[in-house]
Amino acid sequence: MNFTDATRSRVEISAEADLTHNVRPLLHEIRHALQQLSQTGETHVIDLRRIPMAPGEEARILELLGEGEIKATLTVLGRSTIIETAYAGVWIITHYNESDEILGRFIEITDAPAILKSQKEEIALAAAQLFKMLSADQPTKEETRNDSDQS
Amino acid sequence: MTAIKAESRRPADETLGEALRSHGISRRGFLKFCATTASLMALPPAMIPVVASALEKARRPSVIWLSFQECTGCTESLTRSHATTIESLIFDHISLDYHHTLQAASGTAAEAAREAAMRDNHGQYLLIVDGSIPLGNPGYSTIAGVSNLDMLRETAEGAAGIIAIGTCAAYGGLPHAAPNPTGAVSVSEIITDKPIVNVPGCPPIPVVITGVLTHFLTFGTLPELDSIGRPMAFYGQNIHDRCYRRSFYDRGLFAETFDDEGARKGWCLYKLGCKGPVTYNACATTKWNNGTSFPIESGHPCLGCSEPDFWDMGGFYRTLSMPTGHFSTALGYGVAIGAAAGLASALLGRSERDKARSAHEKVSVDDLDKGGSS
């Protein structure tokens, strides 16, 4: 697993180390959000930048969540990784800039992150583009007639 | 956001949404931009759709940046912002029409650019100031022969709002430290009829600077402020309350020196003079150098650099609660911090330094820090 980009240079400590204990409360927050998602469908987002993490805590949280079956990479405005954790419905989304520095990291509790889905505006555009391409390829009536005359 | 390069400078009437689309940035790219921007502005993730809606319509504001009595540390900080590169800040988010350090023009051409921006965007441009303004003598600091005071007044007149970047512009900062030889004052002590946002710090955290600029770009307004003009989003909580070492403070576990057991175990730095309990800033969460760490995480007490008169708090390594010891003995002061103690420190220190100078004795850093009385 390569979640530790942001914390590689930090002092590695175990979760048992006597620090702020952010690991357990955050996992509880995720558990509550998962229950909510399961019962009502309500989604939840946690911005990891807003939480005062002790050295090594973010890496520990990500390590405990693990990796699940889906790992997607978005390549626009720099790289973004969208990973479902070992806990279904818990996703880690990490946005990088074009220098591959982390811009933000979010834990999303949802069935599928919005950024992973095809976007409505672009689906409509794609349909129009496909229609245009097919229209351009379609032979005109004149061409069809000529083809049949030759045969 | 960094995909749009200098050569593709946006027309002034083009919205950000239009610009992104015209450069082939997909809707997913826009969502990414909005998510990181909301995080940058310290907005909760639930606000991302609101940010998306506002950014879609955002237009580039004209920005004039004036530098007065400063060290350029604030600009250095901004240009090292990892979240929004300065190129994109200049060419995409704002129209930076005047900035001594970053602009190519100099002399008459530079001043003409400032005057043109003021004229063309009167009442709408954003004025950013770093550095304090000397009132003691106009000659202490001038630009193109114009005193800082006159240039600030002239440029502020047509500004929609002012952002005072760094503790010098916000509260006077280092130039204002006792005995304040230039009569340095903050922007808000001169301009009283414009909305002013103070973004203090020595320097401010890069993403805090860009966060405030982005807020203006996104919503066209200045953010909610605390009692001394700082954005609540970044300065709403104090370092101590958000510090990951707080649990050690609560249990009475302190580092007593920089190399004792407590220091090695990462205990609370309060007794080493940490100003976290009286300092409001985003260091504990946003951190520095691409989120690597912040002073306390590196083992050094917070200096309180985002607070007014932090240079005069009685010593960087003096415990906040400690009666000033030699101060109280020598001068009868009962408090360790505040302007009075700072002034006492300066007077006492100056006296000792004068004595040392006359006796050709060397004054150590320790002597200076302790006001020369130990």
C-alpha cells in the first residue's frame, strides 16, 4: 500500500504511542457514518487536512482501513487516486497537483464517490458527440445509390 | 488548476468555469478543483457544491500588492504555496497588476501599471499590503519617491477591500517592536473606511494566504473575521486547543529543556515558552511545507507570530504563566507577557547593552533574550 506519501519523512510511531489518539475517534466517526449510509443512504466526507494529526497517525488510519477491490486513478489537473478501503463504502480520495504533491486527502463514506461517476453534463455531451460521429460516417443517399449501381 | 499556463491568459470577462472548459478541463477536473479549493478555504466538505456553483461564475479580480517595511518573507511564503501555484494564482485566479518582487516592469512603467489598474478597476480591485507603515519620518521607506503612507492612502481609496498580509501589515510586527524606531503602524491604524482582512503570521501559512484570496475570488466577499480582523476559518481556534501534544499538557507532562526525556518523548513544550495557549492560527492542522509539520511538531515552542506584539511578549522561551523573575524583582512587574513587559525588557536590555558596549563586553543571545538582567 502506498498511502504514506505525505508522511514518509515523519517519525514513525505506533498507534499505541501515547499521543492524541486521533486514530480511534476517527474510526468511530467512520463507523457512525457507515451506519448512517446503510440505514438512510446519507453520505459523509472527512477532510483529513482539518484534523490535527500527530506524526504517523494519518498513515496508521489509512493502514488500518486497508485496501479493497477498487483502485482508480484520475488524470486531470494532476493525479488523483480513488481507493475503496477494505471496508465497503469507505473510500480514500487523494488529490495531487502536477508536481505530484498532495493537495488534499478525503475519506468519503458513500456507495461511490461523485468524482468516480460519469458526470451528467458529459454524458449528454458524449451522446451528442457519438451521434455526430456516426452521422459523419453515414453515407449519403447519393453515395448509397452509386454503390448499388456499381455492384 | 495548474494546467492553464501563462500563454493562455484569461480575458477579464471570462468566468473560471468557462476558462476551465475552454482548456479542456473535464467536469471531474472541476470537481477536483472545487474539493481542493473548499479545503483550502477551510470550508467543510458539505460546502463543495456551493463552492462549485460560485467558482463556475467567478471572474478575475484586479489585485494590487504593495510592500512597505517588510522582509519579503510573506511573498516567499506565498510563492511556495503547494496548493495553488503562483503561476495559476497570477494568470488564472487573479489579475496581479502590481507587485514589486514579481512584476517584470520597474520604475516609471511599474508605477504606470499601478495607476492604470487603479483607474480601470476603481472601486473593484483588491489591495494587498505586506509590511508596516512608518509614521516617524516619511523617508524611512519610500517607493518611487512616494512615502509608504501616501501610497497606501492613494491606493486604498479605490479599493474594494484590503488584505493585510503578515504580522507587520496586520499589527506592526517586527518594525513595531519596542522601541519602534520608525514609528511603524499597521494598515488598519491608517485606513479606517475600508473592509480590511488581517492575515498575520511571520510569515502567514501559504495556503492561508491563497485561501483568503480564493475566498474573495469565489464569493466576491471577504471572509468572517474575529475581533482583531483575522479570518475565523483559519484563526478561529488556538494552537493549544488543536495541538497534538495537548494531552501531555492535560496530564502535566512537560519538556523542561530541549534535550531532556520529555523533549525526546514529544511532551508538551509549555514550559519552554510555547505561546500556543494565546495564539490563534492554523499551523496545528494545515501545517507547513506541504503539510509536513509545524514548529511544535519539530520540537520548538510556538512563538505566537500571528498575535499582535509577539516580539514583545517577554521572551520566546519564557513560560507564559511564569512571573517574570528578574523583571518582577528589578522593576516590580507581576506579569510575564504583554506590551508593558516587552517595554521593560527592551529598556532593561538596552541599559545592559549600553554598559556592555562601553566596557567592550560581548552580549550573548541569552543576555538579549533575558533582557540582560540575568
